[in-house]
Amino acid sequence: MVQRFINEVVDRSLFNPNDTVLLAVSGGMDSVTMCELFYRAGYRFAMAHCNFRLRAKDSDGDEVFVKQLAKRYNVPIHSVAFDTTEYATENKFSIEEAARNLRYDFFDKLIEQHKYSCVATAHHRDDAIETFFLNLMRGSGIVGLHGILQKNGKIIRPLLCFGRDEIENFIRVNNLEYRTDSTNATLDYKRNKVRHLLVPLFRDLAPAFDKTMQNNMKHIADVEMIYRQDVDKKRNEFIQVHQNGYKISMKELETLNPLRTYLYEFLYPFGFGQTVVSDIIKGWNNISGKRFFAKDYYLIKDRDYLFIYPLVLEDEDARYLIHDGDCRMDMPIHLEMYLLENSSLIEFDFNKYNAYFDRDKLSFPLYIRRWKSGDKFQPFGLKGKRKISDLFTDQKLSLHDKKNIWLLCNADDEILWVMGLRTDDRFKITSQTHNILNITWKI
């Protein structure tokens, strides 16, 4: 078994022989086996233990046992205790989700602080099969049906080539001590129900069940690799950078088949799930400006595009000053200012991100701010003031575009420029203009 373990590490390139690997050790049979295999193979390792405080004195006993185990191997030990129940309640996680998040956050910090090459968990072949069925029931799609990956970023699972029966035999033959988690025998958790009820039934129906499942998961992992290459390629083609976020053309999305699957894959990295995808497709032909929210992003379904933007809390009353003589502004947007003398030699570049003003008509300091309901200005080429909201209607702006409009104003609170759309006629350049202020918005 030790030689098979070494072969697995080498053949799968799980880590380099001189690396120091962080082992996630609960004190149970699987993690004790992993420690012993690392020790006998001569690999460098440290140990990490999480006390989730879910089993009272038993949890504390596990921590003591793991510390003694580290002392026996003469390796560093990192331990931490969590109030898992409180964390799960506050964040609305299941106990299993809470423990997983706390555990891997702890491992990430240790890897960064101590420069460990990776963290090894003691998942074995039976765990991978159980995970397959759990993911199948969750509807995780092809991504979840490869079971447990042997290497995923900084996480490795060097025991996936072994079954639970082999690990039990290794423990027995080598007379290794370990801790027993009584919760593994109960049917309170879904995984335990799969382990004790579902998998034995399949083994009874198909004697070669374990080998067949191992081959199935490997095949699915290969298929997923092909699938992922196609999805990534199309994601890069379809998702465009737009202002401070992204946009996806709905017309272009309609060329994809199956649309639902591609749209889910495009939106999943932003935190949107199947429910949002279903709602978008149901209202595909409705022009609603409906918003959908994820943890860090929100999505707007508009006429022709899906707009995705990060959730940023901003002070709508904030004013960002531009003083007389300033050449640039870097926050919250990038502006460059040029003072020009009016002459026939100037080559004007009139576009929505470039504006020209009669410098002598301006009162400083200028400032930029977000637009507000009721704001009015005198659009270039017109007489009389008009509501900016009417300009938005004419321009058919999306809800997000309206929300992110900036106004350039002067010290007298007069609007000089609805930025990216139109300047005010009162400050335009005429034949009487001597000095010109050119402001360029660098997008």
C-alpha cells in the first residue's frame, strides 16, 4: 500500500518530493492512514486540525489525540477551534457547509503563512462515490458528477486510489490508533444515508460497482474537460466589458443551443444560479428592466442586453472637485483637462467622451456628482431647460445606465455636461470665445 501511494503521488504529479504538504487530520481512520503513508514514504508534512465543537468532550479529545500524533511524527501541528453552530446560524448555512467553509479558510491561511505547497485531505474512493450521488441529488450538473477531483488548485487527495476496506485493513495490520466519530454511524446526515443505505444496495446489485463507478467518474471528468473548454471559449466571446461591469447580447445568446445551459455557465461565476436563469428565460421577450441580485453582483435584464455589475455602495450626494488649473482627476472616474487658446489651428474631436467649454463662462471649482431626479439643464443647440430624465427617455437608457450617469457642474450648481450624452448650450464655444477648457473622460 505504501508503494501504491508513492506511485500515485508520482504518476499524478500531486506534489514534488521536496515539498512540505499540510495534512488535514481529524484523527479518524482515514487521516491517520494518510499520516502514516506520508511518514513511511519519507515525505515532508505538517498537520492541521479543526475542532468544530460539535461533539462536546469528544471533539476536544480528537484535538488532544491529533496533537499527540504530531508529536509522535515530530512535525508541526496547527489547530483551531470554531463555534460552528453559531457560524452556521449567522450565515444561514447547514452544519456541513459551515464546517467546510471554516476548514478550507483555515487551510488557505496556513498555506499562505507557512508556504506549504498544498493541503492533503484523506478522501478515498468510497468518499468520491458518495459525493457523486450527493451531487446527483443536488442537481449540480456535469461539474459535480466527477465525484472528488484528485487535484483541485491547492487541494490534493492522495488516497483516492484506495477503498475504505483497504484503509481499514491497513489500520488493523499496522495496529494504528485512531478516533471514532460517532456521528458517522447515524442517519442524521445525507452522506451517511448514502453511505449506509444507498451504496450497499448498489453493491448488492452489481458486484463490480466500485470499479465501475471509478471508471464512470474518470470518463465524466474527461467529458467535463471538453465541455469546459467549449464553455470558456464561448464565455470569452459573448461576455463584453461594459463601463464598470459586463454585458451579454441577448440576440447573440439566442444563437446558442442549449441556451439554458450556456446561460447558466456564463452567469454562475458571478454567483447567479438556476433560479435566476429560469426567470430570465421566462421573461425573455419582456422589456422590464428587472433586476436579479447575487452576493457580489446584480444583473439587469434590459431590451437587448443582460448587464452585470458589482454591488458597490456609493454616496449619492458625494461631490468630487476639479479646481482651476487641475490637469487630471483619477477618482471616482478618470478625467483629463486641457486649457486651449481658441484659434483656427485647433482640431476639435467632438464625441460623447470629449467636451469643450468656454473657460471664461465657468465658475470654479467644478465638480462631478451623480444625477438626481428633478435635475435640469439646457441641452446643446436648444433653448430653455429640460429635465435630464427626459433626455434619458429619448436615449432609451437602461436602468443601470441611468443610475451611473455623472454630471459635470460648476460652482454655481449649474450643469455643464450630462457626461457621455450632451453638454449644456450656455457654456458652448462661440466666435467670441478666447479660452477653451477641454475635458476628456477616459473610459
